[in-house]
Amino acid sequence: MRFGMFFELQLPRPWADGDERRLIGNALEWAEIGDRIGIGYGWAQEHHFLEEYSHSTAPEVFLAAVSQRTSRMRVGHGITLMPAPYNHPARVAERISMLDLVSGGRVEWGTGESSSRLELEAFGVDYIDKRAMWAESVREAAKMMCSEPYPGYEGRHFSMPSRNVIPKPVQKPHPPLWVACTNRDTLKLAARLGIGALTFSFMDANEARFWVNEYYETFRKECRPLGQAVNPNVAMLAGVLCHRDASTAAARGLRGQQFFKWALAHYYRFGSHVPGRTNLWEEFQRAEPEPMAGLGGVGPPEQVAAHFRELERAGVDQLILLQQGGDYPHEHVCESLELLGKTVLPEFGERDEERTKRKARELEPYVERAMAQVPEIAEPPLEAVESYPRLWQGGGVTDDQVGTHRALDATSLWRMHVGGHGGG
């Protein structure tokens, strides 16, 4: 089993000047430690307006910095919001490819559709249409990364003409594709589409085993890839705060993990939020904590290792560690990561290589069958795109009317398009 770390970038109130800058600096230090102790993946969310819960609004910027502070860690979008009003598919293809180049081919392309009202309505994304928007954008962005040129698309939720989307990624045909899964239906959809499942949920081993088995059974029987490659993997979330003393670990770790779950539910399930005014941390302190699964990673090393082994036996491919939640002090996060690296992680790395090879052998015929169903990308129209002055000249406009400078004269354009129609 492999390990990742999750950069939700939580920042409970009260806020002081410089807090966000310190948070980002601290998170980059956690990434450095994670890279050194053998954590193989760093995942950063894309969220907007979810105060205190997640200040991770531009993961492509943060992950680019992570890629320069690490040498082995793969950098993952956990996730990119794919409906076109959030991110035009061509911009996604450009950013993922550039990050893959900057990182030397270490990108994991996680995708999602979003669910919170604060985000969806601010960007004009219809709740009913967001799944269709996600699928359309993922499929086309994947094509953009590996076609030269992209043939263009006329769709329901976005359209664009043929263009050569550059740069191209290091990883061919595109970086490994994932989708955020919050329930079993989405998990099975991921398997049907040949996409890795990012199950950002806390689970015990029995529940995890059921999800994993269902994913791989569906992949073997029903996979028709959405992208240009398949990525059969299941990643799950686990809260972690490791300390040699069990009571100290609980005192340091439980409240932050509970805040993570409570704040998520505030924005997605039961909350009423006044932007810039609601104080989540104060409301959380007054709330009754909800029951939580998946807290076996908050404790001494032997307890943490035992919990991780259960998830390994359940078939989880990657365990993503929520190393920071709520008001965790920076030094506690660093101490916990260092202790994990010394006492817990090494044994899993020793077993992972053989497990990965065995899994590849077992899935090989199913992967081949799935890839045979990927449709060929259509031939592009190869139509010339004339510059505006040349286009206008073809319509009878002279150089004197628009000028021949690189920066077109806005006054001339205004006169030509507006002034000539009776404008004042």
C-alpha cells in the first residue's frame, strides 16, 4: 500500500495578519518531510469560498511549489473542478500539462464536479447538470493533451474550434486520471470509466474492503474508458496524528479530525453560512461531535501501524493521510510525520513493490480489453485561422481603416463597428 498526504489547508478563526502566508509555508515544509520519509503523493484540493475549512483555491500554484521542494513525491490535484464555468477544459489541459513538465512527469490528474452551493452558484454551475459537465470536460481535456491538433468540439456545455493545445504533458497520453468519490454510485462510475477513485471518506477496514471489491469487480466487467488511458486504483482518506503516548496523541489529534468532518458537513449538509461573518470554529466548539470512523491513525505508532495494515489487507491501493486538521500546531504536524517515517511507513514500502507487480499481472487482460474500447480521436479540419486584420481585409476593410500595428487601434475599431451605425 502506498501513502499520500492531503493538503486541505484548514485555517480556523480567529485570523491574524500573515496567517495564510504561514499556513502555506508550513504546508510546503510538511511536503518536504513527506517526500523525505517516503510518502509518495501530495494531494491538494480546489475549493472556493469555504472559509476555515479549505483555503486551497489554486492547487496548481501550490503543487508547482511542492514539485520544486520535493524530488520523488507525485503531485496530485485532489481535485480539479471540471465543469467549464469553473475551469475551461483547454485551460485545465494547459495547466495539467505545464505542471507535469515543471514536476518532471509527476502529476496525478484528479477531477470532480463540486457539490457546495457556495461554490456552484457563485460560478453559475447548475446542480442538475454538473455531472454531465464534468464528464464532457474530462473527456475532451484528455483528448486535448494527446492530439495535435485537438479537432474541436460542439457540445452541450462548452464548445471550441480546433486548436493545438500546448504544452503537452510528459506522461503519455496524459497523467493518471482520478475522480472524487463520496458514495458507492460514484465509485462504481469511476470503475466503469476506468478512472482512479479518490474516496475522501473515513472508513474502517470492513467498509473499505466492500468498496474496493465493488470497484474492481465493476472495472473488470464494465469498463469503457472516459479518458485516453485507464487508472484502476482506489485511494482512501485516513486521519493521522502519531505520538508515542496514546493520551497525548488523542489530546492533540482528535479535535482537529472532528473539525474536518464537521466543517465539511457545514458546507455540504446542514450549514447556514454568511460569507465573511460566520465563525465555523466557534460554532464547532459549541456543537456535539458526530461519531467518526477511521481514527485509528490518531494514536501511538503500534496502533497506527495496525490500523494501516487492516486497510492494506482490505485492498486499499493508497492511503491519503490527513496530517493537518483544525488548529493543529505546525510543530505537532512535523513531529507526527517524522515519527510515522521512523516507525510506521517502512514496512509498507517493502511490501508494495511486489503487490503492485501482482496487481498489474492480474488486471492486464481487463486493461487490454478496456483500452480496445477507447475511440480514436477524430481527424481535425485543418482550417486556417486568419489574423483579424487579414480577415477584415478579406471583407473589404483597408489598412487605413484599422492600421497595421501589432496593437490594433481601438478607436478605429470602435468607429468601424459602432460609429458607422449612427453612434454619437
